[in-house]
Amino acid sequence: MTNIVLLIGGGIQEIEAVKQLKDEGMIVWVIDKDSNCPSAKYADKLIKANGKDYENITQAILKKNNGSVQIRSVFTLTELTISTTIISHALGLISPTIKSVIISQSKSLSKLYWLKNKVSTPKGTNFSNLSEFKKHNQIIKYPVIVKPDIGFGGNGITMVKNKSELFRAINQASKISENNQFIVENYINGSLHDGNGFFTNFGKFIPLSISDRNFSLTNKRNKGSCPSLLSEKQQKKFFNLFENACRAIGLNFGPVKIDALFNGKRFFVLEVAARLHGPRNSLHLIPNAYGKELLPELIESQIEDKAINWDYKKIKNKSTFEDFTFKSNSKIKKIKQRHNSYIQLFDQNTKNITGVLFNFEKIKKNNPRTF
């Protein structure tokens, strides 16, 4: 019987996921709507299908599953968690409830559950359209955050400082949101933090990582670093919020991730999802910090039903990433570095070249929080 891992989404960033799993002897099938997707030539098999078309994907897998192969794990590093969960259920794999994953995909629905269960989150109101917002009589105290109800990454999120900026931000968020709904939320000044976690088959929460993120809403510049500069006490509060936020929506199995905000006194959950953070974080930033790869450890623990060999406190290196954009006629001649640096290019079109610069260096032994 051949054990297979199914990855939904075969973009350029997922190539590293395929490589990491295959290096550990796993067979990887990739699902993508593009038969020439970047990950196709690295995967053992490609199934051409839209990642959201879980019915077609499941049928294709069942046709190929003639008893000689067995899908042991289904995962994604994108927003395709509903497909991942439904396919897992159809294949008889232990997975989160479909209801909990559907809730997690909607920021407004998640917020209702968090507020009901007294989980700390910024206060905000969900609107179906601009007309509904205009009928809303509540006085707005600027600045506020306007964001899509169902979005991807930081797309469509805007900090609005005055009324003249408001309607433009609402139109942008509404267009990006899959259900065209948007949220107007209280602005909280603070630091952003990303976390990865894992719920065992018995529902025990295992913290995996916490990293600091600098994401500018004005120029969309994205940076990340691990280990976090939060104190040990603050990290415990962070993971406590993480676990409570997941349990409040019924999410209590498998990999989970959180985006949270810290105002110096209190943490606020922004979103959780039934997956690890995206490739920048989970395939590069975190492995560079810990000196070993997180994804294969996680998949193996699921397949073998054993404890994951991971301690979030045992960090070896200071690890960072920073997104960049150059004009297409630019040429990278040299990376100025003192330690280990490398670049991953994402896109090169007629106007711009986009990518990420990763760097890591050993932590000083005399002071693990000084770099």
C-alpha cells in the first residue's frame, strides 16, 4: 500500500513544500487548475482541478484509488481549507469539522463566536453592501480598519483616517471579499504576531511557533522575524488566546494558524485558520529559525498518529524575511550579507519583479534575545 500526501495548490511558493516532503520519502500529489503549475514538475502526480472544486477532486482521487494507493494526509498552505476538510472527510481521514472550518473562513462569523465566548478581538461591524453601511447610524471614530469578510492575506485591508477615504476603502474591500461583505473595525495600535499550532487526535493543543510581523497597510510591505521579541510571559498569553480562539469556533484538530495583535497590555485575535501559515512563514522563516523543517514533522505525526517532535522554545537561529519589488529592468547583482541569505522570486512581469529575501544567523549564546 502506497501512502500519499495530497497538496492543494501548486504555485511557485509550494515547490518548497513538495521538496521538503519528498526529501522525507513521502509521495506527493498536487492539485492545481493549471497543468503547467510551477510545482507540477516536482510532484509525483498532478491532478488538474480547481482547488475549490472539492467534488471533482474527490471523484478524481476515488477513481485513482483502486486499492493500491491510499491518501494519508490532505493539506494546503493557502485559503483552500474548506476543500481540504471536505476531501479529508470523504476519504475517511480524521479532520476538523466542516462547520468549524467554514466559520474560520469568515472574519465576521468568527468574531461573533469570539465575542460570545469572551475571546479578545477588535470590535467591528459586518455589512453586506454599501447601502446597508449608509443606513448605519453609529458615529465612526477614526482611524478605523476596513477589510473584506472573506479575503486572502492582507489584500483589501485599509486603515482609514477620515471620511474622505472611507468609501474608497469600502469599495475595495467589497470587491475583494468572496461574499462582497466587509467589516468596519476599531483600529488598535500595536504589534502583529503570527502563530502556528497543532491539535492532536485527542484534542490537545500543541504550540509550534510564534513570530513577529511588520506589515504596512500603506505600502503593503511585509516583513517577519523569529524568534519573537515578546517575553516568555507574553508568549504564554498569546498561545492561550490562540487555543481559546480556535476552540470557540469548534476548531480542535490538526494544524492551525493565528494572526494576532498586541497593544502592549492585551492580545486580540484577528483570524484563525485550519492550516499552517503560508510558505514564507512555515516553509522558510520557521525552519530557518529552528534548524529543521516543520511541515514534514507535522504530516508525519498525523500519518503515524504520534506526538510531534517539536518544542517551540528551542530556537537556534535569528530568522527574518522581507518582501521586495523591483522594476523589471533591474538586476540583482549582489546580496549584501553577513550570514545566510537567499532569494525566492515570485513573479516577473513587464513592470515589476517581486520576491522575498530570507536571512538567518545563529543566536548569541550569552543573550538569546540579542542579535
